[in-house]
Amino acid sequence: MQSIVSSYHLCLAHPPPPVLCQRLLCHRIPSIRLPSRRSTTSLGLFTCAAVSRESEMAAAAAAKEDGQDPRIPKIASSIRVIPDFPKPGIMFQDITTLLLDTEAFKDTIDIFVERYKCKGISVVAGVEARGFIFGPPIALAIGAKFVPMRKPKKLPGKVISEEYSLEYGTDKIEMHVGAVEPGERAIIIDDLIATGGTLAAAIRLLERVGVKIVECACVIELPELKGREKLGEAPLFILVTSDAA
Amino acid sequence: KEKERETMFAAENGLKGDPRLEAISAAIRVVPNFPKKGIMFQDITTLLLDHKAFKHTIDIFVDRYKDMQISVVAGVEARGFMFGPSIALAIGAKFVPLRKPGKLPGKVISESYELEYGHDRLEMHVDAVKPLERVIIIDDLVATGGTLSAAISLMESQGAEVVECACVIGLPEVKGQHKLKGKPLYVLVEPSGLDEFC
């Protein structure tokens, strides 16, 4: 112990600390240093003006088809339903087949991007693990950062966590301290909303640090499970609805 | 004897002096002693918070693979999911998630791999890849290559061809020769070091 203490003082006496000293000096977790907000806004006003014209045209085209986006039926049919997974009685909505259909996957991301581009959204939060598949492509396309919301003990840095109820017991989701700043505008992405427990926990986590939830967005909703009711003020945007069982 | 190949680091393979590599490296946070003492954990979540650097990461992989007739991008759970789909979308390939046991709902094939203590398994849906498909496998970081080797086995069991494995970060173990069942390994950056005063 003695030799470690004296080496520590030696290191402090000679800044910058040589490489050997780093292990002794750095016990604490480095805080997150975010790039300046201005430098991360890569969509200029000109681009946003052009995009809103594009979105208006897309919306007009969709309105002709009974108000539904013509890309939705193909997306819906690309999702495979697996009965009795993870347990008897549950009809599991398997999005891995959507990911195998390059057109359907592209359309899914395009619909979300068209909706959220140029709305001043700087955060796309995605819930582990299937939220990690849809969130980052949306974040990249709209110029936002991607924030993973993870199960306990996965994130290496300092975290804040929020508990939520399961059928039996509770679980937690976590986010890195410093990943988001107060006043930021966020969307939360997951593949599916069932009971809404996870999304509600994600909303609480972000709101605790002063972030405004513009919308929750999922590919699939199971409306019978009434997840929407758990989301409070936050709107919910869905591409496909399905029966729970 | 398994064929060994040189790991290809981007800076020595076409991207020498590319400022994007430095931006990517600078955006990665090092968290000491996670998950246990002595490990300097390479935290890519800070890369995802830096839109420019994250875009550079995807752009470099897309530029490399877009003309190689790749039809499948496979990503290892969970951090491979953060990089793989964007690459897949940009190059017109399918995205195939490789998952921990029990997560995939359909019929799966699985492959076990060694951990420091014990072992784990990686699973893939049986119908995800077809014979002769050209595949790249993505993860955030490669250390021993155990997980990637298991992923390669899964692909080859289905008759698909692994063209390359690609990671953002490569630990010193993979510098020089690597053993990934003879497959090429492409890596963007070496591990980031600690800041001067953390």
C-alpha cells in the first residue's frame, strides 16, 4: 500500500502524468463531454424547407389512398407472427423478417424520418435491444444523437435508472448521466408497444433530466393491452396494429 | 493449422491521415475498471452522441462494402445492432441480428464460444441467410475474436460466405495476425487511451 501512495504523489507532482500514472490517478469515470449543439445540427434551413415541401407531397399522395401511407401494407405483411412465444397464448410479433425485406425496412425508416425531420429533435432514444435496430438509422438521417436505454449493468459509465413493473416483479432501464441535456427534444423508439411499461419508464427517465418527449414511435402496437394509457402526455405514433393473442 | 491473416486497420488500408478516424477515436470514452478492475472499457455510446463522428463511422463502412455485392449485414447483439442496420440500409443488404440464447422467437441454430470464465452461445434464425449469400459481420469491438468466430460458424453452417468481419475498435490482441477462421478483419481504430487528467 505504501509504495502505491508514494507513487501517486509522485505522479501528481509531475503533470502531465506519464502513462504509467494513469492507472493510479484515474479511478473515476470520465464524464460525458457533448459536442456543441450547433455543430451537431447538420440540417440547414434550406434543406428543411425542401423537406417540408416533400413531406406535404407525400402526405397528399398518401391521403389519396384512404389516408393510409401506401407503404404500410407491405411493412405489415413482412412481420412474422410466432405463436406461443415466449410462452403459450402469446402471438409474438417477429420483426426480424421485416429486416430481411430491404424495401420494407427502408420504408419503415423513411416513414419515421419524414415525420421527425426538421422538428428540432436532437435526441433519438432507443430501448434495448430492438430499439437499437430502428433508432440509429433514424437518428443519423435527422441529425440527432442516439441514446441507448439499457437493462441494468450494461452501460459502463455513471447512470440514472427507472424501475417499471413486469407481470411478476420489476425491471429497470438505465441511461448514461450526461447523455442528454435539459431542454432537448426527444423521440423514443421501440419495435413494439404492448403494456407500455418500458416506454413509460423511458419517458420518466428522460423527463427527470428535463428532456421534452415529442413523441413515442413504434413499428407495432398491440392496442388490446392499452399501452397508450401509460404514456401520459406523450403522443404515440404507430405503423401497424396487431392482436395480442 | 488455421490460416492466419493480418488485421486491416483503416489507417494502414486506404485511409491514412483521414481526419474522420481521429474524430471517431476522440469520440470514444474510456471507462476504467469496467466491468471489472484492470479493464479499460471502450464506451461507444459517446460516439453515438456525436452525430458527425457516428456518421463518419457508418460512411467509412458503407464506402468499403457498397460495391462488394454484400447481401447480408449480420450484427452481434447488442452493440452490433447500433451499427449494422445503418450499413445494411445504405448498401441495400438485409440485416440479420445474432442474439443471445432464447431471444429469437423462431427456429434457430446456435454456436457456443469461450468467455474468460465459461462460455456463451450466439443464435441466428435458420431462414435468415441462404447458401452462397455474401455476408459481413459487424460488432463494435473485437478482442479475442471468439464471438466473431462463432458468428462465422453460424454463417458457414448455412452455406453463406463471410466476406469480412468489421469492427469499430480492435484491441491489441488482434494487431498483427488474427484467427477468425481465415476471414479478413477490418478495424477502424485502436483503443482510445485515458485523457491526461481524465
